[in-house]
Amino acid sequence: MDAANETLSSLGNDSLLSLPGATAFLSSRRGSAKAAMACLEWAEGRRNNARPMIGGFHSDLEKDVLKLLLRGTCPIVLVLARTLWKEIPEELSRPISSGRLLVVSAAPTAQRVSAATALLRNRFVLDHAAEIVVGTLEPGGALASLLRAYPATPLRVFHELSMSSKE
């Protein structure tokens, strides 16, 4: 890790963080089946792309996108909002050892994910993205608020929830 990131801890191929053109994938926790299908179709098309994907992959939709990306060949940067695991999850072992996955902890002393550490994680993801793709966006939510700080980064939103939506 470079000097600016010395408080971070990582596992895997650190050079993935330096690859140009990273696409961030983020999503609010709530969402629709239609948005999920569109995101998974998009991820299917991206899974063998040479451009890296970066995200926290924490919400259900983000986890589904990660599973799909792991079946491909694209480089992936997985950013945690907590300390690194004591044991590497089995599905991540091969991508880490093959050099196509970097796991970064944006909050290396946090034992659990909190609103504060999730914000650190999402800022880290967005700071390293050339473009942002959002599965579902909840107006007034933390993600929508954070995205306003990145007006120059190209943004694609699959589904924006209405204020009264219970999806």
C-alpha cells in the first residue's frame, strides 16, 4: 500500500488498486427484483472485462454481483468495513492466490460493520473509481448523500426507489 493508505490492511494483489478505469458497484440495502435482474445481467457482461471492479459487496445485491464476478476473470477489489478475516472465505481463496482479487480493510480495527465504517468503506470505493454503478438508490439515504460528493465521476443508477416505496 502507498503512504496515503498506510492505515489500511490488505490481502492479495495490491497492484489491482493501481489499475486504471475501476468501476465501483454499490447498492442500497432495499431494492426490487427488476433492479436485481438488471444488475446481474450487467455483471454477467462485465465479469470477463479487463477493467477492475471495486466495491464493498455487503448488501444482498452486492453479494450476488460479487459471486457472479468471481466466476469470471476481471480483477476485483473487495473493500471491507471491518478488520480482515482470520480465515479467508473458501470462495475467495483461489481469486486471491491467482492475483485477481485484492481484499482491503478500510477500517482495520473495527470488529463489526457500523454506519461509520460503512461510510469509510464507501468513500474508499468511490475515491478509487473512474465510474460508479449503483444497483438501487434510496433517495435521502446515506449512499445518495455520499454520491453527491462525487459529481465529476460518471454515474449509472439501475433503480431509484421512490420516497414512499416499500420495495
